Amino acid sequence: MKKAGGVLEGLILLAIGTYAFLLVFFGNYWRFLNPKFKWLTAVTALVLIVVGAASVLHPNKEPKLSRIIIFLLLLRLFWVAPAGISPAHRVKAQSLEEEPSRATVEGVEYIKINLAELYSLCREGVEAKLAMHYAVRGMVKRDRQLDRLGQFALVRSTVFCCLADAVGIGFRVKYDHVDKLSDGEWVEVFGTLAPLVSKLPDPAIGIAGMNITVLNDSCMLLPHKVSATRKPQIPFILDIKQAEPYAY
């Protein structure tokens, strides 16, 4: 009986390791962790597979029921997770997508950059960079206070480690046709940055599932064009680069 318990422990570890390995290469890994941690998960998966296989061949002589239950619960959690290994929902990681680093609209060239990268760039205070033309995309968030100022917030969720630490990051956008935008729709904004002459109170905006949503308090966007766009397959910002090509 003890031998059977030891074999079961090994099989469970082997199954968990196999699942993690498949998740790295064939699943929606980005729904669990930032893709930059794929290498770590792959190494961990291989260790679990080796340890699990060794445990099956040489079973633990003193298996513990509590440990087996914990392993089973963990395995059960993985297999019932709605964002696991599913070919129907498989998408390429945002950081691996190959897109042109610039876009030309009506004869003007814009640097494609995500909101978190632009936020970081503004904190650097490099005037030459702030004078450039930028293309960003995100979710429209409206608020009465912003409406009165002829503004809307352009925001996007940023994942640094996993979804639990996701933060909404965005900018105020000065726009004369705010009334034509719907709260929650996705748009692309092509324009320039302008400094905020004074710190304005934060509007009451937020993204569902995000504990914190912050707007840049030093710059705002002045759009040349605002156009509707489809929500990306991966709506989160997973990569933040310091120079072109940015992780648009």
C-alpha cells in the first residue's frame, strides 16, 4: 500500500510537470505569468518531470496522505483553469509579435509605443523625445470630471509578474469629440505629448479587476487622430522597452 502511495506521488508530480511544460510552449501562459518567466517555468517543469519519473521508479517508502491531497488539489486546479492549454485560445505572446515599429498616418510618421513605455519616457523628462509623434492604443475611460475638461483617459492594464499585480496605466487625452466615444471601447491615438501645467485631481476611473489605475501627472496626449480599433488578443502590456522598437 505504501509503495502504491509513493508511485501515486510520483505520477502526480509527473503530471504537474508535464502540464507546466505544455503550458509554456502550447498554452496561454500569459494568463498566469508574464512571458518573461517562461524560462523559469520550463526549468521547474523539467525538474518536476525528472523527480516525478524517479519517484515512480523508486517510490517514497513513507508517502503522506496530506501531501498527496495537496498535489491532487494543485493538479485539479491546473486542469480546470479556464486559461490553460486550449488550441482554440492559443495566441502568440505580445512580446514576440512582429510589427513595424512606426506607423504613417496622413503623411506623418508616428512611433508605436505602449502606454507603460510612454509613461516611463515622460518620467525621464527628455524634451527631445517628448516632442516626437506617438501612436498608442488602449481603452477609453470616461468620467464627468474629464468630460467637463474635454478629456478622456486612455488606459491599459500592465502585468509585471502575474495578473494579481496588474496595474492600470494611462494618460489624459485632450479631445474635442469626447461625446462620440464610449466608455470601454478600444482606440488608437496618434499625436504628441504636452506638459500638464499643473497637477490635476485624479478622476474616478478604474479598470475591472485592477486594484489601481494611475494616469500620468506630468504629460497629456494631444491627438491628431483618434480611431476605433479592435481589442488585442492579449489586452495586457507584458513588456516594457526603453528604446525602439517598443512593445506596442
